[in-house]
Amino acid sequence: MNKTLKHFVLHLRRPRQAFSLIELLVALGIIAALAAIAIPSIKAMQKSFDSTGAESMIGAALSTARTIAIKEQKYAGVRFQKAYVADSNKISDADQYMIFIIKDYDMQSNMETLFRAIPGYKPMKLPTNTGITDMQVDDFDISDDDHINDPIEVADATTFSIVFSPSGKIVTHKLRVRNKAAENNPTTPNQSDYDDVFNSPDNITKNNTGLFVQDDYDQLGYDEEQSRKKFKIYDSDKLKKMNKEERYTEYLEKIKFICLNPYTGEIVKKN
């Protein structure tokens, strides 16, 4: 028997180092048990309310908008708005986004206050269970009503904009956010003028065009309004679980406003 054949025979006689079926089943059982324990914890952590994380995202978005305003020498800013849902009663459950907007005066409609989504800048979804509100409904503080008890009020109080001037300062500017068409009748824009960010409710639900309702529907809580200089960050899960009459007095009223440096747009204090 030559050396090669002898080595092969010896190799076959060696006991194989492997797990038995019982050992494999035990290992799989342990892995499954650990996964069952870990997954709920991970999901809970992902859903946990973290205003600090939201502040960081908002600060970065505002910095980007300020840079755009200075670079383009136009009024530009960040729009906070929930994604449109056909069932208005579910507006509280909708995700809220930050949308980059820029002033775009329209000669045809003579709209001095017209703002549009900035091409190339996708809307940024806020962290899960985080809500942003300006505490205003129809330019009136919601404390006048003591609670947000209507889907229109929810949409209005979570839809607002922060605007920078061409010099990079935060300003109060009246604005109406529209799609690219900016026509007098927003429910029937031309096909070529469809916008993939702002549009009419019909275009969003029927044509799958756009994600956010433009400011032409005051009956839905979307109308022309002043830009803001402060806001509040809240736990949307907590708010949804509360009695409607308690939302303001028991929770929102007690949250401190987040204020912005008027010259830089940075978050500087809460009061």
C-alpha cells in the first residue's frame, strides 16, 4: 500500500467532529428563545420617544435650508407636515415629515407668497412616535380651544414652516405651499405639471402623485399662514392615547417651546 492510499484509509477511520441532531436542536432552541426576548426590546427601543434625536434631525434640516437660502439668494425653509391620508380621522396616525421649500414667485398667478418643494431634496421622515407642533390653528394659539379635538385641527397644528431670508436669518413670512402647477384650480392641474411632493387630495389618492396636500384646502386644515419661529416636540403615541379634552391641559401645555437663534437657526433654548 503506497503512502497516498494509506493516508486516505487512515483519514476515513478518524472520528468526524460534528454536532449531533439533539445538540443542533438544543442550539436552535436557545437562539429562538433569545430572539423572542430581544426582538420586542429592540422594537420598543425603536418606538421609544426621543426628543433629543428629533432635535438633531431638525437642526440638521434647518442648517441645510439656511445654506440653500444663502446660496440661492431666495427665501427657503423647512416645512413640517403629515403625509396625507384619505380618512381624515387617521391623520393623527400619519407620519410627519420635513420638506425643503423655496420661494418661487409666480408671474401668472401673481403669488408673492408662493413656495414650492426644492427639487432634489427628498422629504425627511421624523423619528417614529415623534410629533412636531407650532401650537397654532388658523394662526390662533390652541390654548384658546384648550384641546385638539378635530382632525382638521390636528392637521393644522402639525403643519407649519420655518423660513430663512437670503441673508440666512429666520423671518416671519406669509407663505402658501403649492405644487409646480400653481394654477387657480388646484384640483385639475395639467398632467405635465404634476408634482411628486405637494398636490391635491385627488391627485394623491387617485393618481398616486405627491404625498402632501398643498395649501389650498382650509377645510382640511391646509391654508396660507405665517411661518413660525418656535415649536414643540411631543410623543405622538402618548397624545393619541389621551382623552381629547386632556391633550392640551394635561400634556401639550406643559411641554417647553423650542426656540431658534434668529441669526443662525440653531436651537438655543427652551422656555
